[in-house]
Amino acid sequence: MSESIDDRVAKAMAHLKATEEAVAQAQVELNAASVTARSADRSVRVAVGAKGELTSLEFLDGKYRSMAASQLAASVLEAANAARAEMARRVVATLDPLTRMTSRGLAPERMGVDWSSIFGSLLAETSVEKGPTPMSRLRDEIHEDEEEPGAPTARGTENKRQKGE
């Protein structure tokens, strides 16, 4: 026996109302959300809001006074990108279930939102379990560029040999 059109409309309306309420709740959660991250050298702390906007920037323990401008810039970028990536993951975790809702349950994978097209490589590049990121490579290159030339040491020679120089 099939459902009457009135029953199907009533179910669809109930589902729409539940979806609207879930979306409103997610919006409230995300509007109040904030993520804080520190740079690896612990010289900078930043906070970002749900849209990835920088909401605070702190230079910790006066370390910035002894840092080269390029080092400080790299630390700020590293902390900001880490916070933005964590916020992006939080946004995806909050909204992804809502994008997959249908009147019959979860939508097939192909019907969900392509989060990588929205956030780009931000989600993957800054993932903790993924290892070195472009930002950590940038930091390493900055530190290498700022080394003062001098007589090679055993450690410096060994590093050059490992790099194949």
C-alpha cells in the first residue's frame, strides 16, 4: 500500500523543519567557534574564527625581539595556517552530516559537498598525521638561509653530505 500524497508532504515538511533546525544549530555553534594555534617555535599564538579570519595574534615571551623578520613572518603564517586548517576540519565535521541528509537518510557519497574544492589543500597539507608541511619546509629553508657562512664544522659537513652537496 502506498502512502497518500498528504502523508508524503507531511513527512517532507517534518524533514525540512528538522534540517532547518540542525542548520540553525550548526550556524550558532560555528559563529561561536574559535581555534587557537601556536607556531612550532612557540613564539606566536593566533586565533581564528569559523570563516578562517584571524581574530587574535600574540607574540609570546618576547621571542619576536630576537627573531629576524623572515623568521617571525614564517612563525605567524605557520600558526595562522594551522589554526585555519583546524577550523576548516571543524567546519567540515559540523556541516558534512547536514549536506548528506535526505528524506530517506544519508545521501550517497557523490551527493555530498566536495570540501577540498572549498578549502583547497588546507585540510590535507596541515594535517598533523601527514608529517612535514609546506610551512615547515619554508621554516627550514629560512633557517638555512640565515646561517652565517664560516668554516665548515663536522656537523655542517655531515649535513651537506646527507643532502648530496
